[in-house]
Amino acid sequence: MKQMAAAKFKEQCLSILDRVDDEGLVITKRGKPVAKLIPIRAESASLIGALKGKLKIKDDVLTTGLKWDAQS
């Protein structure tokens, strides 16, 4: 897998976006991986928003439903 330092990616971002292959590119900072750039193919792009209107949120999604007392 190809790797590139974040600073170099920043310099060449637009040209890299035009050239990224299916394997993708790992972006590193100080030699450690921090992100992976992969292309969105047509079949993947069609999944974005595919479930809109098909799901129903029940109750509050920001809670576990368990009651607790922080002072106990």
C-alpha cells in the first residue's frame, strides 16, 4: 500500500485526487498512519442516501436508555 506524508499530500492534494487508485493511499504524520484516501466508485456512490425514508428512529438515539446517578 502506498504511503505519503501529510505535508506532501497537502501540497499535491488536487493532483493526487485525480490519480488515486483502488488500493488507496495512506496518509501519515510523523511516520504514523492517520488517514486513508480511497476512491468512491459509481457502485459505492449509489449507496449514499439509499436508506433515506426507509428507517424510523425509535426513542432517543443519544441515550442507552439506562438511568443512572452520577453522584452514586
